[in-house]
Amino acid sequence: MMKLRIAIQKSGRLHDDSIKLLKECGIDINNGVNKLKTEASNFPLEVFFLRDDDIPQYVEDGVADIGIVGENVILEKNRPVKVAEKLGFGKCRLSLAVPKSVEYNGVKDMDKLRIATSYPVILDNFLKEHGISAEIHEISGSVEIAPGIGLADAICDLVSSGSTLFMNGLKEVEVILKSEAALITNGNLTAEQEALLKKLLFRIQAVKKAKN
Ligand code: PRT
Ligand code: ZN
């Protein structure tokens, strides 16, 4: 395999910054709308556009050699992929939040509560680590409305500015994970691909250094 295949988010919060990073690395790609894949004109790189949730699996399976995805997704999907480099964008935290009127004295207060989340794996690990038995309600979106409609007592969701929590009458009480976008890879690259990855990582590191 002569080329390196990278999976990035098709649309969403990581899409633009992923494209921008490649551009800053001097890689020209034309990302027409609704394309599933494209090729760089001046680097042996093929780009696949995917849902972020699918990226760890695609990289594990070798459909793509590398990918850009949030650490939150890497940990939730729990696939055997390696983080080659943290990328410094897509920063957020996965936190526990409760209605702002609720008194909170520590993580033990979560015992026996119903917690709504899209991150059941990470949450379950966190609760087990703290010896807490809570009921995890997995929901795929709009987690922050769950307490208001009586579906849950607390939520575990991504937070960046905090304004979504605020607008829903919730307060952040515990940070479970700090996350940013990362470049992941599998262990099955050919020597040629490893050399390309090394070149790409070298450029990414230079871009990051220039920003500090
Ligand atoms: O369609 P696809 O499945 O690819 O995308 P998606 O909808 O699952 O993900 P997307 O595009 O929303 O987020 C992609 C990644 O961006 C996440 O996996 C995180 O790694 C990262 N990221 C960074 C965030 C946020 N910040 C963020 N604030 N992802 C989501 N949010 C949401 C959060 O869930 C909540 O609804 O934004 C809201 C909170 O934001 P604040 O600013 O109000 O606190
Ligand atoms: Zn997603």
C-alpha cells in the first residue's frame, strides 16, 4: 500500500479543524460537499469522511490507517487503537451535572441516582472506580434535557463553554475526563506507511510548535 488513508469526521465539530490541520501541514485536499473520500494532490494521502463514532473501528479494522477523533470517543468505543499525537483542538470535558437546586457534596451523592448519558462505558468505569451504584440511562442525544423531563436525576455529558448546562438549569459537579482531538493509528502499517506517518507527525508537531 503506497498511500496513507486517514479517516476524519464528515461534518461536525472536528471537521473544519481536521481539514485545517492537514492544510497547515501543507497538504492540499479538495473536500467537496457530500464526498465520501478524496485524495491529496501533493501527499500520498487518501481522506475518508465518516461519522466520528465509526472512526476507531475503521482504524482498528484497517479500512483506514489513521484517524482524527476525540479522546472521549476513543475511550468510549474502547477499540485497540494507539494515540499517536494529541492535536490541541476539539477540547472539552466529560462531566457530571445535576439540577442547580440540588445540593452536591461529592461523588458519593450519585449513589442510587439515575444518570442519563451517551457515554455509558466511560461513566460505568468511573462509577465502579468510586464504588457507586447508579442507574445508567443511555440516550443518544439531547442528554441535557433528561433531568427537566423527569427521565434522570443527573447527566454525564460533554461540556465546553458550559452554556448548554446553564440554559437547562444544570450545574457541573464533577469532571470525569478531559478530552481533545487525537490522531489514532493501528499497529498494522507497512514500513512505507510508517514512513509517511512519521512525515505527517513531524509536520503536525511543527504546526503545533508554531502555535505555542
Ligand atoms: O455526526 P457525528 O457522529 O460525526 O458527530 P457528533 O454529533 O457525534 O459529534 P460532534 O460533531 O457534536 O462532536 C464531535 C467531537 O467534538 C466530540 O466527540 C468531542 O470530542 C468534541 N467536542 C468538543 C464536543 C464539544 N466540544 C461540545 N461542546 N462535542 C460535543 N459538544 C456538545 C455537548 O454534547 C453539549 O451538547 O456541546 C454541548 C455543550 O457545549 P457548551 O459549549 O454549551 O458547554
Ligand atoms: Zn458522533
